[in-house]
Amino acid sequence: MTYSRPLVYGLVCLMTFIWGINFVIAKISLRFFPALMIGPLRSIFAALLMLPIYFWSQRHNSRRSEPWTWRELPLIAALGVCGITLNQIFFIVGMDKTSVSHGALVIATTPIVVLLLARLRGQEIITARAAGGMALAFAGVASLNLGPGKDAHGATVLGDLLVFLAGFTFALFAVFGKEITRRHDTITVNTLGYASGAIAGLPLLFWLARDFDLTSVPLEGWFWILYLAALPSVAGYMIFYYAMTHLPASRVAAFSYAQPVIAASAGLAVLGEPVTATVAMGGALVLSGVWLTNRR
């Protein structure tokens, strides 16, 4: 099947923008829901959106992946709970306790965590340049939390740590799910992962709903939850995997360096969060370190 290169690049730009402003949307959604409630709600909506996509792909895709078995389901479910439910809970609760700029720059270190875990699994090697890049990136994260003005606009060490754990759980999902995605297409793995994550999040959602009236949430609040599920969670990942089939991984990954810039710009425009000198310096260190680590 032929494809349009300008279309692919256009979709990657759209994906980068969606993921870049995701930090601001998360902040806005916190105005309507408790932080712990957003993760399970997002997983449920994402699972409901993925199911028709999954059934459509099974019917129309002539190059189907291997059928999944019940023996594999516990592993896929565990990956879904880790990489989706916990990822989104850590992300939202972390964003409730940090600034948009801090959150975006901490998440930017996720490729480094993926590389470290992949090395432990024997999937990758770490060169001296990559090790230096890692040190540089984590020095940037440290400067965010030690430099002057580190507490500006609600940024805290705890919030940054929770956002880092969000990236860490996604890295676990990416590395340990690699063998599964060799046998199954990404739509299958993501659908089962979201479904498992949604089921795992139901007890927490029911527990929180005892003291929170969901019917009192205005339509705007539900719109932002649906946005978080439909665009960053479903559309973003679909574009990512589609682009990976047509473009080199390094070229797709290069677009991720724009995400902290988009996030910081959106934070300034929408939430009034200025970019401080500490954030600018830490951001330069983080992005330089990530670039060195992933350079081939």
C-alpha cells in the first residue's frame, strides 16, 4: 500500500502537538475531578474507544497477528495495569503537584529509562556517549528541583517524582511488552492493555465515587476526560505506531524534543506559567542529555 510522506509527517506533527499540550489539559481536568479519579476514568473511556477499533482491524486487516491465548492474558493484563492504569494515576497525581514545564521535562527522560531497562533485559547496549547523556539529563532534572525558583507555580519534588514514576511505568510497558508486540499487532496489545487497566481501576473509581458526586460534574469536565482518552491515549498512540511503520524510529523520536517546548508555551498561554531561568537551564540539560543518549 502506498502512503503520502507529507501526510505521515503531518500526522507526526499533530501527535507531537497533542502530547505537548497534554500537560495543560491534565491541569485543566483537575479543576473538575479528584486527581486519583482521572486515571481510571481515562482508562475506561480509552478502552471503550479502542474496542471498536480492535474489532474493525480484526475484520479488515489481512495481515493479522497471532491470536492471543488465555495463557498470555495475565502478562498482557499486568502490563496494562502497569503501563496504563498506574502510568495515568502517577501522571495525573504528579501534575497536581508540579508545574507544566517541570512535568514535561521529567517525562522527556523516559527514553533514557527505556534504554536502561532494555539494557537490563539484554535488548540494548549502552555506549559511553549514552552514559554521558544520561548523566547530563538527570543533572538537568536535579537542577529543576535544586535551582532558584524551583517551587514556582506549584512545582514540588514529590510532583516531579510522581511524574517520573509515570514515565517509569510506561518504560516497563514498552520494554517488557516488546516480546508480545512481536507476536501481536499494537492494536491488539493496546486494546487488551486498556481493557485490563480499566477493569483494574474500577475498584478505585467506585471507592472515590462514594464521596464525590459524578453527576455534579459539568459537561466541560467530561469533555476534558474524553479528550484525554481519545487524543493522547488513543489517537496519539495510533499515529505513533503508524509513523513507525513508514519512518525511521530516530526520525519519529526527534519530534519528541519539541514536546517540552510546546508544553511550556501552552502553560504560559493558558495557565500563565512563565518559563523561569531555572526551567530554561534544566530543560537545556535534559534535552541535550536525551539527544546524546539516543543518538546513533
